[in-house]
Amino acid sequence: MDKGLRTGFLLTMFISLLIVLSGCWSSTPIEELNFIAGTAIDKGENGRIKTTFQYVVPSAIGKGNEGATLQKPYLNVSGVADSLDPIAWETTLKKEGKIFSAHSKAVVIGEELAREINLRQLTDLLYRDIDIRGSRLIFVSKGRADKTLVTKEPNVIPALKIVEIATQQSTTRLLKPTTLTSVWGKMNSGTSYLLQQVEIKEGEVQFDGAAIFNGKTNLMIGTFNKKEIEGINWITGEGKGGSIKAYLKEAEKPTYFQIEGMKSKIKPKVKGEKISFDVTIESEGRVAEYWNPYLKPLFKNKNVKPIEKAAEKEVKRLVENVTKKMQKEYKVEVAGFGNRLRIEYPKLWEKVKKDWDKEFSTIPVKYHVDITVKDYGNIGAKKGEK
């Protein structure tokens, strides 16, 4: 489905749901109800916090370009205070009618604020509020968060579009979306974690890497780029799709391996109290693009093997690079190694969990990668066929 049609469909479904549910709550016309679609939290002046709430404007939905002035289907209302609760009450004074936050889909936190105020404090109100669902997604912006809730696209609610892209994009370069419930689970466990970064470039929503949060301080301490997130997804086995650019030794032109499935197994190995990890990564897929005609015919095993080996080499490079960055640069563990140790060696985990990030920075990790080309698209037969 075309992205514009998808966005419009999501918007229509969202509004339809609100119309149906609003009938359960009261007999108030939907035009008089204020539904919050998303929230941006930024650093304000003099050390204060600026919160921007994005309200849906039902009367503007589906109006197209009629009239001299095109009304946006959303309205952003901001307030500044020392914390979130007084801002929420202040903004209610700027809107007539009842305010509902139960269907809010996204929270975007500005990078500058995320580096200065810990995430537990910034999300405390959101987690305590019984009207806010734990399924709300949390992001960190590059630059100011309130900029992500603005668009020039007609009939688009920015908060909903952010969620749509985050949940429907099929690429290993995108981090798995993080819910409010999930991030609080991470904070309660004391483990370090990642949040997807979002920004606006030339008026378009884009996702670019992830923010790294220290599990002890819950402060943002750095970032991973897209290639490093790709490495994380291979380690965790949570990639949804995408492709690997593999270079063969004999040629400069790349071959693209399209991922159709992946799985990963992190295996802790313990001798005494010495810990190491073996990670087995497997993937099946197809040749998506092939610029190396010297390997003809492509469909013989002896010619397919170099492609598989080249893809394996690239995956290994990705996972080793991001592991090095975790261990040496940031000294955090955000790929699930500690969780596997907790499951398989709970007594040992109790001893090391307090300083797990520091402990992990010195632990050996070995990767074993197995890539299988199962078919070649519309050119040639599937592997195993004559």
C-alpha cells in the first residue's frame, strides 16, 4: 500500500475508533472532545521543561484542499513548568472541552533533555497516570522534540505517522519500537537500553539510529548509527527484513542478499566465575541484486557459496563492530547478553548484575554466522530444484 494511503487509512481508523469509544464515555459531540495523539518533551528556558501536546482536530479530517485556508487535522499546545504535571493542568486551560489521553500513541523526548534529566523522572507521570496506556511508544529526537510534531503534509497527524513508520518499516536498520511498559521494565531491572531516534529532515520524518541510556543513571550517554543498530538486530535476531551488501573477493561490485528470516542464539559459557559468550546467527534469504556476471551460472552451488560467505563476513563485521562499541566506548550492554546469563546462570547473575555493564566490557564474545541463499528471485530456480 502506498505510504500516503497507509497514513490516511491509519488516520481514518484512529478517528473512527475515537468516535465509537467517545459514545461509551459521554454524549459530548466529538468536535468538543480533545484527544491527545502524541507528546513532545523538551528542555525549556532556565532549566524548566517544555511539554507539547498534539491534539486531534476531528473537524479537519478529510477536508482535502477545500477553502482558502487548509485546516490541519492537529493542534499543538505547549506549556512550561518545572515538571510535567503542572504543564498538563496548564494546557487544559487552553482547550475547551474534555481532554482524553488514553489513545495517545507516542512520546518524543528531546535529546538535550534526555542527557540532563533521567528518563524515570521524565516518564513518571506517564507511567502513573491510569488514563495512559503502557503501549504508548517512546522515542528520542535529534534536536528538539516539538519539531517532530509538525508537518506540512496535508491530512497527516505527525504523532500517528511516527508510530506508523516505526511499527511497519521492514529493515534491520530500525530498532524494535519501545513501549512505556517495556522501558520501565528496563529501568526497574537496572539494565542499560536503547530508544529509537527520530528527526525531521526536509520536512520528512526519518529514523536514524538509537539513543543509548545508562541503566544506573537512566541518562542518555550516546548514540548508535543505522549500521550499528543493524548489528544489534543481528545479535538479538529481531530484524524484520532488509538486505546485506556483500562484496566478493574477486570483484568490486556488490551483491545484495535479501533477508527473509533470521534467528540468533546467545549462549553463555561459564568456567568457575569466568564468563564468555558464543552467539550463533542464522539467516535464509535470496539474491536480490547481482552485479558479478563472472560467476556463471549463478545457480550452481560452487558459485552460490562465495555469496553466502561474503554475506556472512559482512554480518560478522557488523556484530563485532557494535560489540566493540558497547564494550570499549560506552561500556554498556544493550543486546540481551545479561538476560541470557540471568536465565541460564541465575546465581552467578545475582553476583554480577550490580556492575554488569562494567563486567561485560571485558567478557569475550564469539560470533558464528551461517547464511543460506534459498532462491534467486525470478531469475533461475529455487535451491534444490533442477
